[in-house]
Amino acid sequence: MDECDETTIPDERLELLFACCHPALATDAQVALTLRALGGLSTGEIARAFIVTPDTMKRRLSRAKAKIKVAGIPFSVPPEHLLPERLAAVLAVIYLIFNEGYGGRPELASDAIRLGRVLAELMPDESEVHGLLALMLVHDSRRDARVVADELVLLADQDRSRWDGGELESGRAALNRALSLLGRGPYVLQAAIASLQAEDRPDWPEIVVLYGELATVTGSPVVELNRAVALAEAGSPQAALRIVDRLELEDYRYLHSTRAELLRRLGREDDAVVAYRRALELTGADRERRFLERRLGELGAGGFAEAPGRPDVHEHTAQ
């Protein structure tokens, strides 16, 4: 293993992240392998992050490991001038670890934020590094308000006095640093959206515009789903539903929970019940399942006690 100056990467886990993210592998493979090796995530958890089945992810991991063996890809920390070529995968790993933690494992979220801070010191002129740190801090500032008495609380209903104001300001400071570097990458855009959502009166039309820009950058149907939710918040639930109905995310739980919310707003209660139940089938966290069952109860429809589902509205817009 090539030796790296001890001061180059002042954190052992961050060193390992850069070592695992070898550019000879596809970025998705780099991220998946690193999450498995260092992130403490199971194959099922990684599959959920990539919106694929566990069997599909298991095959991907096996192929990536085989390529490493056959090609003799070295497991070594790259010299400082080669760090940028591995940055995208490292950022993706840190963010997916944060997301898993934000979903109910706070120690993982804290670990991801710590790695983000170290990375920002290591690469102070990389706008996406500051953008990711800003995104994590802004979301994490609302952690204590998202769940009350083991019940999910949506963003609009959260008690803002329970938000961590200092962490929110730190996130906005990191966002300002990213913007000063002329950052307009996906993490900077997401951080800008999260910051706007945390305002007393979110500027939803501006958030719709930012999601449109983010969709252009990423080409992601999940981003389009976010844009649809923002469009509904801006006052156009019918237009939002048209976007949702053309997305090919049939097995994505957030699609169905979002669609159910839109249908409920539009007074299409029978269709909303079907969508809520489909969301329940696709997810499993108890507190989120209770949220969806509560919605079903409001519509006069019982939830499924045996459903393995988990109620979700997309993280960046609703919780």
C-alpha cells in the first residue's frame, strides 16, 4: 500500500474512503462497496439507497469484487493531487451514510457530518464538499423536531423551537462558502433548497426552479418527484400529480406516499387510499407506518396491521 503523508488526510476513516473509491470501478460500484466495507450498512440497506432489490445489489457487489481481484486494483490511499478524481464517490458515500442515519440511526448521521467537516478542511476550495456539509447540517438541525413521542412530524407541523439554531446557521455558512466558490453542483443545489425550506415562509416557486435545475444536472427521477412536491406546495397539486404519474418508480415507496398526498389534496380519496396502501406494502419502519395508517384512518379506510410498509413522503420536502 502506498504511503500517504500523515497530514494529507487527517482522519483514518476518510483515508479508507478515498482508498476504496478507485476510479477503475464505476462510481456506483465504488459507493456500494465502500458503504458495505466502511459504512456499516447491510446489503439490503445499500439496495434501498440505490432503489434496487437486495439480490440485484448482491450481484453488483460480487461483480465489483471480482473486477478488483482480476484487475489487481490496488487498495491504497492516493496522493493529494489525485484526490479530486475520487471525490464524487466519497461524497456519495458520506451522504448515503448520513441518509441512513437520518432515517433513524443518529450515530451514523453524526459520523457523516464529522467526515464532512474533515473533508471541508482537507479540500477547502471544493464547492461540492461545502455543499454536502451544508446539506447535512441543515437537515440535521431539525432532527429533534421530526419525531415526537415516536411519531413522525412533517416539516410544516414541526415545532421550530426544537430546531438546533446553531447547527442551522453553520449549515447556511457552509452554503455561503460553496456559493462563494461559484458552486452549482447537485449538493450545493440541494443545500440551497434545504435552506429555503427552513425559512419561516419558504419560497416554494424558487424551490421549484432550483429543483428544475437539479433535475437537469442529475437526470434523476427522484429529483423530479421532489420537484412535484414543491410544485404542489407552490399551489399546483394537479400539475404535480401529472409529473408523479409519468415517473417510472413503481417500487419506490416515496412515489406512492407522495402520490397519495396529492390525491388526498385533490379530493380523490378512493385513489389516495390505494396509493397509501401501496406505500405501506413497500416500507417497514413502525413510526412511519403509523403515519400512513393515520392518513388512511382520516379517509375512513383502515390500514393493514400486517403490512410490512413504511409511510414516507420524500425526505427533502416533507419531513
